[in-house]
Amino acid sequence: MTFALVLLLLGGFLLGGAWSVWKADSDAAGRTGPQVFFAVSLLVAAVIASAAAILRMV
């Protein structure tokens, strides 16, 4: 169960990173393409890590 908790913490960390990247937009330009891509990539990684953690717990 220890590895599952590590995966769950990693998922939360990645989710926080995705939120941080998504909220870091400049007032003049808005969100850039690479910023959106990086935020979505982090979100996908967070979902995969969290799902893996839940499946390891079951």
C-alpha cells in the first residue's frame, strides 16, 4: 500500500502543477499554445497516476 500512496501523492503534485501552469497567464497575451499543452499533459499524467494508485489499493 506504500507504493499506492506514493502514486497518489504524485498525482496530487502533478494536478497542482497543472493548475499552476493553467492559472499563470499574462493579462495581455492570455494562454499560449505551449502553456496549454503543458497543462493538459500534466493533467493527463495526474489522472493516470491517481488511477494507478486507486487500482493498486483495490
